[in-house]
Amino acid sequence: MKIINDEKNNLFVAEIEGKEAYLRYAMRGEDVIDFIYTYTPPELRGKGLAEKIVEAGFKHAKENSLKVIPTCPYIIYFLSRNQEYKSLLK
């Protein structure tokens, strides 16, 4: 599965079976990224897609020295299982 950062539309997105799963974000200044909303089409849920996309978002934040605002409730759940990213929180 390939996840791309669609900067024009502020999405980390993966296309699977002709459908898109994504993490919507917004930049809050030069060094803060707000993870606003995750979406996985109902027929693709339960396959770990949201986790992979969110992980790609956190890796992007780390590689670019960004702090993360975890607006999306799924991000809180993700962080409970992936403690190594908590240091990136704003």
C-alpha cells in the first residue's frame, strides 16, 4: 500500500480497491501540523488502514521537525498503542 502526502489537499491518502482512506491535516504555522480527521470507507474498515496512514503522518511530522495537534479522536487511540510518537505532541 502506497501512502502519499497530497499537500494540495492537506491529506495523507492511500487508494485501495479504487477507494480512498485518508488523514486530513492542517498546518498551524511553520512547525505545527494538526491531524484533524481520519476516514476509511466502511467496506475497508478493520484492516489497519487508518493506523498505517496515521503512522505515515507521524513519520512525516518527525522527519520535518513538526509538532502534532491530535484533534482527531482516532489519533488519541493510535497514541495509546504507539507511545513512541507522544513526544511529537504540541
